Amino acid sequence: MKLLEPKYRRLMRALAIPAILIFVLSVIAMVTGRMALSYEGIAADDAGRLYLGRGGKIEVYEAGQKVSTITPHVDKSFLFTVRDGQLLLSTGKTVVTLDLQGNEVEQQTDEDGALYKELKAQRRSFTAADGTVYTLRHEMLAAQVVTDSGSVVFHEPGWANVLKPLLALAGLYVIFAAGYIALDRFATLEATGHLDQV
């Protein structure tokens, strides 16, 4: 099989090093909070604080600076908003109400996932009480939150524009490499006559 020729094996090995490096850099960027792959929503309170759901946590910003992080105690991914001066989260099965400091107020069942569906439709946009509209943009690149007046109130570093697409390519490489290794192993077993013994 041409795909299993030595030059292709060398290529697969050579591509492993940059793929590993991309994964390591991505993990460091996510652990340090500089980059996130998942966004659970955006909201703002009456005092103008921005709440941004990133990587399973809710970050709180004042005047563009992160002032605190809330870690909801839920067993799966969630979406959220600010409503009536409280944080309202839904996992699709459970609704959790928190005060704005992150303390749990109550928990109840999300009947038919109704709140989750509502929040999913609003995940990238939030209209504050003063009429300001916050919008999450470029989630698959360097994410930004902008207001309807054009002000950028949050942004990931510019290098995320490169790292996020490279991470997607590295993920495709891993999938392809796994199939290639299985095919190579099969061909080796077949060539040595050990396939019948497996």
C-alpha cells in the first residue's frame, strides 16, 4: 500500500512533534485562562459588571478588568444569564440560581429543558437594563465581547487567532494518525502471517 511506504511513515512521525507542541501550548493557555474553547454565555448586571462564561466558569469584569471568578457546582456544562439581580444557570436538566457573588440560592428541575433552550438562543448576546447590547464574537478564533456602541469590553489575545485553528488541525491529525497506526499494524500482521493468530 503506497500510504504505508517509509516516506509516509516518516511524515507521520515528523507531524507528531508540532501536534504535541500545539496541544501543550493550548493546555497551558486554557489552564492560565488566556484562551477558552467553550463559552457558556454573557450577561451584565445593573452596576455594569460583565459576566462571561468561559471554560466552565463565570468570570466577572469591571471596567475591562477581571475582578473575580465564579465556579458553579454543577455536574455538567451549563448556560447562564443574569435575571432579577441573580445568576440563573441551566444544565438542561437542572436550574441553579446564584447570587452575584456565586453563592447558591436555590436549585430546581428545568422542565423539558425550557430554560436551557431559551439561554442557548441568547448565549451570544445580552441586553442590559440600560439598553446596552453585549455580543460575543469570533468564538472559534480570538473571542471578543463588544457593545452595540463598538466598545470591546473583553478580548482574548491575538495569538488565539492562530492557536485555535492549529488546535483543530492537530485534532484532525490525531484522528488520522490513529487510523494510520491501525492500518499500519494490520498490514504488518498480514505481512508476517500473524493476522490469523490474533
